[in-house]
Amino acid sequence: MKFSKSVGSILLAPVFLVACGGGGANENGQGAAPSTPLGWNTNDAGNYFPIIQDSAWIYWETNNSNSPTKKTHHVETKVAGLQVSGALSEVKIRERVSVDSVATEYTLQKSGNGIIAPVQVASWANQHDMVLDINFSAKQGDAWQTFKKTGLVFHYDIDGDGKRELADIEQSASFDGYENIVTEAGSFEHAVKITTHTKYTTHLSKSGTAFSSISTRVRWFAGGIGLVKQVNTDDVGLPSEDVSTRELKAYDINGKNAGFKFPQILLDDIGTNNSDYEQVLAQPAIASNGHEYMLAATREADAYPYKQSISVARLGGDFSSLGQTTIECSWGCGQAALIFGAGKYVVAYNSSYNVLFQRFQSDGQVIESAGVPLADRGSAYTIRRRNPVMAFDGNNYLIVYKLESDVPGADERSTGIYGTIISPDGKIVKSDILIRPTNSMVQSYSVAYGAGAYLVTFASGERSPGRCDMGCEDVLGVRISMDGNVLDSNPIAISTAPDMQINPKVVFDGSNFVVAWQDRRNYQSLPTNFLPLIMDIYATRVSPQGTLMDGDATTGAIAIESNQAPKQPPALISVKQGVVLAWPAGPYSNEINGAGIYVKPVGIDGQLKAGQRYFVSSEPRDNDSRLGMFYSGAALAVIKDDLVAAWVDNSVSRLDQRHKRIIGARANMASLSFSK
């Protein structure tokens, strides 16, 4: 409960798993009451309030949900301290709402009788009473009084006579039965429902008039988990009630977990006011050696000439910093590519209109002190190579990039997608393999290896130039043998659906290639003269022989995420349960949760089966500032059973785009839903 228009906000119980709980479940159902006694579902009612050091809960909170000033944010609630004396546990709780926020702390007690919580009885004096908020001996239908005070000094002078008003407050709670609750964190059967009613009677000192308002807090608690949902309603006699909710999104309780942990800053200050955030800083690259991560991201200096470099950071499995290296580059670094294979990391990047690479040992030690160019730029420097992506075949690396020539035919080159094979010892095995000649508008492509061949996917308008007013690219693919021979003289048509298909990503799932892309087939009637475009995310499988497995190119493929909201290019990774996609939404997003990072696992059982969508973004926002939130460039990596999503974020600076950093969040894949 909060003070906005409600005089009732004089009473506040900011209690972990109790007053600050969850809300907004996706669906509810009445749960059958357990066998007698009709109380808590276990002999230990305290099981509904697991208090273990470092356990954490993440909630999605919505305030003023019926108001134009609606505010939304994540809340992390964590056990930060625990002292046990016999049957009494004193618990320090720490809460924060973003990676930048100052954490707040408070203390509660857990005893054999129940949860004893602090109640703020005079906000201006910070005066608190401890009350029995949850009664462990209660049975279904029982009620108990938690608090009653008269003559409290109110915080405000409502009637303008220079005197603060007096208020009487009475609060009671009841055990209202059981319901089944579903949130992003899972399905919770027979959740105990506790309703708390607080009546506020305010006495105006000027007229002597008294008026009352009611605040209702409904909470649902699941055994072994704690609070999973909460709805607060303030009824102050206005046309609409003030409703605030919390919903459990994730938890980590003594090794039992679900969803993504609270995000952390991985790299700070990577951009300035001169950054071309859509191109240069559009995507971090992240890879894993099986027990730690390496992260590469372009950084731009904050003074003219705004020189760029690549920051390469080693991170522990818990995101702890293990060291950082800087790669210098000239005339723009572009987007770095990063891969791990043969016991080494390889970073590829732009410099002086060429593609260079540097290798790192598994422990982060630099092997090449300077970048190694894939090839020279021609006698007249007419050749430009840029925007590398990479794959590893178990023996060598294939770096794929775009090659352009200022003079058609110079050095017998033409604009197109090319590749170079390098060995684990850094030798060039085969350079400038022409994968596909194409027009200069092609910017997006990807590569993966599987079953003896590489598949290079790209978006191109070569099949249907001028089909619509912005150019309607298709998703095409070309297979390359391990020794660098092109296997498809005519590209594989992966998606030629109506309108635009762009920014394809490809992985190998152990049996087939999986390709995902942005798709506008469902929005042909919407205007295309503004960005970002409304797009869906589609995916299909391609066999090692180049055969489509989820319908034909024109009408086939599986809609992984389909709603009328802008979506930026997806990231894609193969895991043992299937594949996982991540994409930024916004900054001009009309998503239900607004701009942010979304992650969706996809199971593969004879076909692609989209699982639950997870909203991972970390920063508070409201209706007024939503358009200023900027997220871009999702990347994914895996260590054993841990999935990591990383992205670019400027939520500190908002509209001016100046303060960019890389944010990351982790989840145990066993806790994610890979099919609905």
C-alpha cells in the first residue's frame, strides 16, 4: 500500500513474503481444501515462509494499475541476515527494484505462533509496532485482529487549518481457504489465501468531521515457496479503486529455483552521446568454456574523436569479474563476434575496413598481441570486410563476413557474403570463400555447424526486388563443406513468406539446423515508413541435406512469438532441452510489459514447440518514461545447466541514450518451461 490519494497509507507493513508479496497471476482456480484440520497443508505452517540465508524471490510489481500514472518494476526480496534463538528467528530482509537502486532493509520475526511483522504507525516519525501478521494456528474461516490504534497523528493537514489530523486504525486478517495460482514462476496448488482488511478513520480538526476508507490486501502463500501473489486495493470513495499487484516471477530457495535471477551489470559505460547505438553497440557477444564466460562488447570513448575499442571481460559462473582486456581498433570496431572451440576463445571484429581476429587461452590470456587480418584489402585498398560471425566445426573456425568493393571487378571481387577458415593455431586455411554474391543492402547473416557442414543463413531481396515499399527480404541459406566448398549454388529458400523476413539466426540442435528470424507476414497492412516495425518471430528446422521440416518456404515455419509489438533481432542458442530465443522489445514497444528483454525456450519433439515467455528486463518504468527505455542486442550462452542472457541497456540515461552498459541474468534451464 502506498500514499497517493489514500489517507490509509499511514499504515505500512513492508514485510518479506508477507506484506510485500506477489500478484497478478495469469489464472486462478479454486483449490480443493486439504483434509482436516482445515488449516495449513502441512504440519509445519512455517513451511509457507521458508527463511534460509541468501534465498531470493523476484516479483513483478504494478502500482496504480487503474491510473494513467501506472508504474511497473521488478522487485528482488532476499534474506540478508538470519539469527536463530530457539524457536524464534530474527530475519533481515533486503529489497531492491533495479540494478542501480539503493536497497532497503527491514526485520521480521518468525516464531511458532506465526510471522511477527513491523507495522508503521506514524510515517512522519518512523514509529513501528510489531504485530502478529500471520497466525500459524489459524484454520480455514478463522480471523484475528492484528492491530488497533486510536488518536494517531496523521502525516498531513488535510483541511488546511495548520494542524495535522488524527486517525484511528483497525486491522484484522482472515484465513479464506485455498486457491490454485499460476504465475511466471510456476503453478502452485492449494495456495493459502490470507485477506487483511484495514479501516482508517480520519478526524478533521477544523470541522470535527470523520470519514473512513478501507484498504484490502489479499495474499496467496505456497508451501515451500512463500508468497506467490498479492493484490492491494485502496477504496477511498473515488470513481476507481487504486489497485497494486505483485506476481512471483522467480525464486531461489536453498537450491530450489525457477525463472531468471535478478539481473547484474556485466560491463558499464560502454557508450556515449555520440554512439550509433543501433549499429555499433547493437549486440554484446558472449561464450563459455564450460565453467566461466567471456564477454566482448564495443566501447566508445567519451571525447572526440570518439575512438572505439573492444572490451573483453572474463566472468565467473556467478558473474564475478575475473579480469578484462582491451582490443584497440581503427575506424570503428563494429560488432564483435566471439566463440569458444579447441580450448580457445576467438574474437573477430572490424578495424580499418577489414576483419581481424585475436585468440585467447581458456583462462583469458591473450595469444596474439594484435589483431590478425583475414586478408589484405587489395592493392588500391578498394576492398572492405566487415561484420563477422563465426562457427566451429570441431577442427577449424569459419568466419563469415560481408565483403564490398568500391570498384566493381577490382581484384576480381564483388559485393557478397564471404568466409575464411582459420585453424586453432591461428593459421589461415582458406580465405575469401565466396558464399553468395548479393546486393549491398544485405546486412544480416548467421552461421552454424552440424552434421559435417556449415549452414550460412542471410536475408536478401534478390528473389523479389521491389515487392513492397521497403524491400521485402527473404531468408535464404547456403551450406558450406568443412573444407570450404559451397554446396548450394542456388540458395535454399528458408522463408519467402509475404512481406519482410530479416535478421536470421541459426544453430544446430544435434539433428537439424534451427533458423529463427523477424517476420512481417502478418502485418502487411501496417505502414512501413517508420521504425521500429511491428514484427513477429518465426522459426523452422532445416535438415543437414537442406530440406525444410516445418512447412514450405512460403506458408510454413512456426510462430514463436506473435503479437503486434516491435521486436528487435533475436538471439538463438541450442541447449539439450531444445533451443532458446531472446529478443529486445522496444524502445517504442506496446508490449504488455513494455520495453525490455524477453526469453522464450522452445522444445523440439518432432516439431518446434514454443514454451513459456520470460520477461527478464530489470529497470522500473512508468507510462511517461516507457518510450525512453532502451534495450538492444540480446546474446545467449550456457554453462552446464545455467542459461545466461546478456543485453545492452541505457535505462539510467533513458532518452539521451548516453549511459549504456551490458546487463546479464541467469536461469537454471531445468526451471524453465520448454513447451506449454
